Amino acid sequence: MIKLAKLTDYAVVVLAEMASSRGILLSASTLAERTGLPEPTVAKILKMLAAGNLIASVRGANGGYKLEREAASIPITAVIEAMEGPVSLTACAEGSHDTCSRKGSCSVEARWNGVNKALNAALANVTLADMVQ
Amino acid sequence: MIKLAKLTDYAVVVLAEMASSRGILLSASTLAERTGLPEPTVAKILKMLAAGNLIASVRGANGGYKLEREAASIPITAVIEAMEGPVSLTACAEGSHDTCSRKGSCSVEARWNGVNKALNAALANVTLADMVQ
DNA sequence: TTAATGCGGACCGAATTCGTACTATATGGC
DNA sequence: GCCATATAGTACGAATTCGGTCCGCATTAA
């Protein structure tokens, strides 16, 4: 199965919760409570999403996180990229620096790029707003 | 990254090699030699592909494998399914029997089905023939 | 000054995956 | 009929990755 990391799955749940309270500052512990997910895990997810500029963070007492943009303008590819890196099926895909033992001599190497583009195009049409409903 | 198992990647390489010699019986060792992949690994891949009815096997001396259908009629989703199971991003997707701790109470559970369909549609348009060139 | 909250990194156990080996079964050639 | 060749199926060990947790530091409101 083309597997999405569990953390990415959780990230969507957390973001969906944030989208329903847009603009309001929510702490990691509050979000953990509302989503039913373990608090340390939620905290980790929020850090990653903040690093990917998907959400804004406010430090200090009474701090928290809030959505940076509208849910409708956040494609799920952005979420996946923030959590797992570029959306691409194979290591030898364009832009990846991962090594492949057959790099250069692989007859299908270049072909995957087209597949990845089709994949990105399909996923780019689904936004966070679609996941919230 | 939306990760494809390495074996699946290899499977496409092997199938591409078989497609260029369609109808000819090729043994696992021959394919290993031509693709430059380790022989035991190629043998394993061929077994999985045969189990998925993507290729036909002939046992005994001078046996081997050959493509069951034309490359153009084999979508890469079929390859992925043979190697890794159904194409779906999340465990809670339709048809999966995997358990999810939030099953039933998860607000985004149903939404993933649409994403998975978009994904399958995008990948179904790419066939093995496209990978060969 | 204190308490609350995010930030960043490190760490460990668990699960998955990769690659390999071994045995059984089938078939063609001598 | 026997042997060489080839696939079928199972099982296993090592390596990698992932999920989850913890700790010390930085920042800000009260």
C-alpha cells in the first residue's frame, strides 16, 4: 500500500480541528484534548507544521498555534510535504538527492517523473477544507 | 514522502525488461543479469508478480516467466497492488480491515476515500508501456 | 519573578522491510 | 528412470524506519 505516515494522518486531524476554530489561538494540550491524540505527539506534529509554515506559532504564556491561511487554500500536498518531504513515489525522482544503486543505468528512472506529476496534480485539487467538510 | 517500496520499484524495472522481450520466456537469473539486480531479489519479485497474475510462469527445465498481457494494458496500479496491496493512503480507507484507534470518532475518516479515488484515477492512466517508453 | 507555552534536539523500543536461504515441486533432456 | 534446471513456498536475520517520549532552553503574559 502506498503508505502515508501515521503522523501525517494525525496532522490532518489536528489541522481540521484548527480549521473549525480559525484565528483562535490553541495550545498543543488543548488540541490534544479535542482530538483525543496523545499530547506529546500533537506537540511534535505542531512543530513540524509550524516549520513548514502551515500554521503560525505564538510563544510564551497563553501562546499556541493558529492557521496561517484559509483551509481552502491549503492543499493536502502541503501537509504531506511538511510532514514527510516532497511528494514523490520513488527515490530517483526529480529533486531527490537520495542515492540509487542503479542511478544512470536505470531505464525507467526518468519515467517516474511523469507519474509523480500526475500524482501531485491529483492531490493538489484536494484542500484541507475538503477534509473538514 | 509517499513511499513506494523498493521492491515495487524493482518490479517495474523487471517488467520493463520483460516488456522489451515480450512473449519470450525469461528465467529469473537471466532477468537478474539484464537488470543488474541481485538474483534472489528478482526471483522473489517474479513470484509476487506471478501470484498477482501479471506474468505467467513455466516450471521445470527451460522454464521462466513471460508477460501475461500487453504492456499497454497493465496500469502501474496493478503492479503496485501485486507488490504491496491496495493503493490507498490511509489505513482507515474503504475496504481496509486495518484497525485505527480513532475509527468511528474520526472526523476526517470518510474524506480520505475521495483522495484515494483521485490517486487511483491519476495512476490508472499510466501503464507499463509508458514506463518502457 | 513565576508560570505557561513553544522550540529544538536526542533517544529508545517497535514495526516494517529487504535480502537471503532452504526445501519442495515440476519439467525437459540424456 | 535419473539428473539438471527452474519455479513455489516458507521462514529467518539484519537493517532501516517510524512512532512516541523526554529533557533542557527560549520566550512572554501576569
